[in-house]
Amino acid sequence: MKKKTTWFYRLQSIFGRVVIHLVLLVGVVIVVFPFYWMVTTSFKTLDEAVQFPPTLLPKVWMFSNWIEAWNSAPFGRYFFNSIFVSTSVTFLVLTTSVLAAYTFARIRLPGKDLIFVLFLATMMIPFEVILIPDFVIVKKLGWYNTYAALILPWSAQVFSIFLMRQFFLSVPLDLYEAAQVDGCTHHRFLWHIALPLSVPALLTCGIFSFLGSWNALLWPLITTSSSEMRPLQVGLAVFLTEEGIYYQLLMAAATFTVLPIIIIYFFAQRQFIEGIARTGIKG
């Protein structure tokens, strides 16, 4: 009887694992298939891209679609703008987040907790509410259609400050007290001890900031007016309007637009997951 019970629970465990893996497999297919369809369509001819029933693989691989799509619009300039803007925003966000987060986590200031709560409250304000006031400010400052309009309004992000604060709180207080006994100031502790320990959290904030800036559409759309200043997403939106019937070219442009983000996440996924996990150690 005992042996039968053991086999029953073993079969139940195996069945449960099979069900879980099947559910995960279905989820993977649902998530991956749109990307697969986008990539394969980018190598099809126009007739094959619009035919019904559709084909899962191109009958003839048209590698020239990528070259044609690239030459149909100034994507080189779009890529430069997106890389420059996203890199600048990420650097500024990391700088402001580290300084503000360390202040909220370790420095004693009157009303610090209230200020931090007010910071978090701003995350509840929809972007559409502040869109027009922000645009008016940018216009008054003479930043319209400049890199300043694309970079400076996003140089500080509350979510990154929150994430870095949670990490700094997870650093043992005894470590800071021991450094303080040795004469270590806040500046030295932050630079020589806290920052080297916070690489996973920094990478997490950096990925979020870079990804958000890379994928930004609405703000660059209203603050730029020339192709020389358009970032990649705005340029892709214009390309979709101009080449709306050439689906293979649209898919080619969409593929090489999203490819850099996939590559970056592929190499940084370990640090990204570690940063998310470690920032939740202490509230």
C-alpha cells in the first residue's frame, strides 16, 4: 500500500511538471511567434507577404529587402540620434538616481520621508497630463527641435531613484558604520563601497532608462520637426506612413529597429535579473 502511494505521488508530480512545461511552452510560442513572423516577412517578396494562406517561411529569401528599407529613409541618422539620446539620458538618469537614492537611503534630513513619498506620488500622474505644459516650457526655452528637448526633460526618473534607494537600503548598515569609524565620508563610501556593490542595480536602471528612451515616440514626435533630429521610433513611424503598402520593407525596418534592444538584453539579462532580485531585499 505504501509503495502504491509513493508511485501515485511520483506520477502526480511528473504530471504536474508536464502541465507546467506545456503551459510555459504555449506562452513562449505566443510571445515569440510575432517576432518570428516579423523577421520571416522581412525576407519575403511583396506578393508572398500579402498572400493568403500565408507561408511560414519565404519561398525565396529576399535579403535585398533590408538594404532597400535602409536606403528608403535616413535610418543611419535615426540610429545616431537614438543612440546619442538614449545614451545621454541613461548616463544622466544613473547620475541623478545614485545621488538622490543615496540621500534618501543613508543621509539624515528633516522631512526626507515626506519628500520621498511626494516623489513616488508623481508616478501616478499620467504623462498626457503634463505633456502640454512640458512642451510649452521647452518651446519657451528655445529647445524645440534640439537634443536638449529630447534629453534634459528625462534626465531624472523617479522609478530609478526608487530602485536604487531600495538597493542602498539592502547594504548592511554595519558596513557603513565600520567605514565611518575609519573616517570614511558619505562621498567616499558611495564611490568606493556602495557603487561597486550596486552594479546589478545600476545595470537594471540603465536598461530601463535606455529602453524607455529608445522606444519613446510621443514626446520626440511633438518636439522634433526635421529628419535630422528624428530618433529611430519617429523615423520608423514616418516610414510606415510613406511605405504603408510595402509590408516586407516595413517588417525589415521594424526588425533592425528592435534588434539592438534584443542584443543588449541578451548580454545583460543576468545582471538585470540579479538587480531586480537584490533591490527587493529590504524595504
